[in-house]
Amino acid sequence: MTIAEFETADSEEFKGALLALWWDGRGNWERAHEVAQDLPGADGAWVHAYLHRKEGDLGNAAYWYGQAGRRVARGDLRVEWEAMVEEMLQRRQ
């Protein structure tokens, strides 16, 4: 599945971290955060970190990047979002 296909897919196709990213891609940060808050594991923490970075809460984001075992991201949010989607979609195959 490509990024374009992901963006136009129906939400029922996804669960977990991908569902949170799907909601964020739709511009619904609140719903994305609701989903991310309930996700266990590294992917959930990574999405949670990204969402707090997007929100501008960099201290909280740094905590969640640590929980995800990832370096604190810097730079373009869209680039990070696409990288997350691509990596998680790849693992689904």
C-alpha cells in the first residue's frame, strides 16, 4: 500500500498505530491522540511522541521517543509521518 492509498483508505482497514496515523493524516489530532494513548509497545509510543511534537509539547514528545527507543525527531513533521506510515505498512505485509 502506498502513502496515497493509505490516505484514501477507509479507517476500518487499520488498527493500532496505523489507525492513529490515519486520523492524524485526516487532520484529526484529537482522535489520533485518543487512539495513541491506549496503544502499548514501541509503535504506540512512537506515534504518541510524534503527536506531542506536532502539538509543540517537546518535553512530552522526548519522553515518548525514549519509550519508543527512538531518537527525538527534528525537522519536517510530514516527513516523519510518511516514514512512520511506510515502516508500519511494510511490517503489515
